[in-house]
Amino acid sequence: MTNSISPQELLVIRGRGRVSALGQSLTALGTASPFTARQTGQHVLPVAALPAAAEEALQELRRSQPAYRQLDRTVLLGLLAARQAADAAGWGTPRPVGTEQSAFEISVSMGSSRGATGRLEEFHTEFLREGTVPVAASPLTTLGNVASWVAYDAGSTGGASLSHSSTCSSAFQALGNAAAWLRAGMATRFLAGGTEAPLTDFTLAQMQAIGIYSPFAAAEFPCRPGAGKPSTFVLGEGAAVFALEKVSAASLTEQPRQPVEVLEAVGFGFEAIGSKTGLSADGQHFQQAMRSALGQSGCGLADVDAVVLHSPGTPAGDAAERAALRAVFGEALPLLLSNKWLIGHTLGASAALSLDFALHVLETQQWPTPPFPTDLAPFPSARPLRRILVNAAGFGGNAASAIVSLQ
């Protein structure tokens, strides 16, 4: 695939926001296990839930407007990250519709695998108990409700409001759609990312039923990508959002020189498989997604310094992704990195949080070394990192890859 954007144009990330088990910043990566124990049914499982300060910020947001008190946790996490991204971009603090607007319309593209998980389960429980549901049950639990509330909070009056669900690659589906709109000139500014709040008893029971949940205790960094058997999948919650613009390369040279975060490509891959929870041993969907992203960016294999893996800690999934990497890059692989051992698997938000982690590594040239045997790269690197590929994949044989760089 050829590069679909002119060399004279760039998709830049003006700002980004995140919230996860690490809170709303990445300043304390790897200092202690952020996982906690959660009683669900007869089991105690490790989960990656928000820490106290981030939880208070979320509840303060919920209390800030009467309409927000009814929103699902997934939506509120998206609002929290989107506000941070817009503020970091200098677009101004997002404001409710009806107040003074920014100079440019803001469009929104958000991914979520399950959407309003908590509220849906609450409404269903109420229905089983009472035989009725509130009028607001349907609008508060549709997937489109995620992006539309982010757009509302951003003060958008006519920009696009797009919600995407493609299991655990949902955030990159949202990012790719935003990139396509920007490249086509159909929008000027986009808030794009992913959000998920799946730490409910029913969702935890589903993950445990698949037989992939980690047996390790919360304090032991129970999610262990690249460590082999046993499976060490751990569920987490969070969101990450990016403020995107298309700019001319010339306009950047006219400004005071400082590194600019560039979204070079978002590629996709799909494979037909017999089991909707399975994947091919050589990760054909990963291969397609990575090759698509590399073709769009126009960079060579040697130009990719590191890969932030999808790698959820399941032996089959981890092995397939590494087989795909060898098929694309050969045996001389880029550095392999992951943030899931720090925040768990956040389903539809995971790709966005992995991309945020990649940008943090590019900015700081630092990352924590996992405290367990794994093929993840220890810190430091022998050379500076300037370009990182990020992978994501989900049930149903879909995968996505994004490439970001500092320029």
C-alpha cells in the first residue's frame, strides 16, 4: 500500500490524555504493582482499577452536571481523557454546548469494545427484579452514546461524532477513521481514542470462563506478557484520547523548533478463522496490519525502533504476535515493549493506552523493566528511539497497527 498522505502534510498529535490504573500520568511507571484484588462471586481476582486520585477526579466529573450523574463509567472515563487531551492541545478546556466555542469545530471518534457495560448490567438487573426499565435505558447504553457525550462535553456543535466497536482493536478503528477524515479534508480537528470500564462481576466472570485469567496475586504483577505459561490475562479499565490535526510540514518549520508527535499510519488486518476467540498460529491479521502501516508510512523495517505489543499475556496470543513479527521483520526484531503488565488489558481502550505509552517512551526515552522473566526489552536501549509501531488485535480475527514518530 502506498502512502495516502502527501509528504507536505502531517497528522500531528497536539495533545493527549489518559486515565488507567496508573492514574492520569505516567510518572511512576513500574515502581509498584498497580493491581488490586477484587472479590467476584466465589473468586478473588486481580484487576487494574483506577487509583484513589483518579477515582476522585472521575467522581468529581460525574457530580459536575446533573446529566453526567446518569452516565456509564465508560463514558466518564472517555470524557476525563478527552478533556486532558484538548487542554494539552491548547484547544481550551472543553465546554458544554451553549457556551463560547473554540475557533475550530472539534470532531470526535471513540472506540469501545463493550460500551456502557455497567449501566447495561444495572438496567438488566432492575428489569429482572421489577419487570420495567427506565426511559433512559436505551439511549444511555447504545454504543454511539460514547462519542456523542465526548462531543457534547467538548462543545462540538456540528463536527462528526463517531463510535466504533471492533473488540480490542476498537480504539485504532476510531483513530484510523479520524485520520481518514482529516486527510480527506472533511474535518479540521479530531479527538480520537478509546475507553472501557469492564470491571463488573459479569464481565470478570466471562474472562474467567474463557480460562485465560492470571493465577498470580495482585501484588505480584499478575499480567505478564511474553512470560509463557500459564496464561496471565488481567482485566483493567481506562481511556486514552488524542487531539489530532492535519498540518503542512512547512508550518512546523516556521515555529520554534521542538519535537512534534506525528501519527504516520494506521493499518488494518483481518483473517477468517473457525473460532471467534482464536487466531492463526502465525498471526496473519497482525502481519497484514503491520505491513499496511509500514506501507502507508513509507519507512523501512530498520526505521522502526520498537514495537508496543498487543500481547495480553495469553500464551497462544503472545506466540502468534511474535511469529507475525518475525514474518515481517525477520529475526532481528525491534525492541519489544508492553504496558499491559502495568495496566492490564483494557479491551477497547487498550490500543489507545498502548499508543499513549509509545509516545511517552519517545518523549522520555525511558520505560520500566518488567520484574519477571519475559522477552520484553529491558531498559535502557543501545540507541535512541524515534519511531514506534503499536499493535492491537481482537476477537474475530481483526488486528490494527499504528506508527508514531517524533519529528
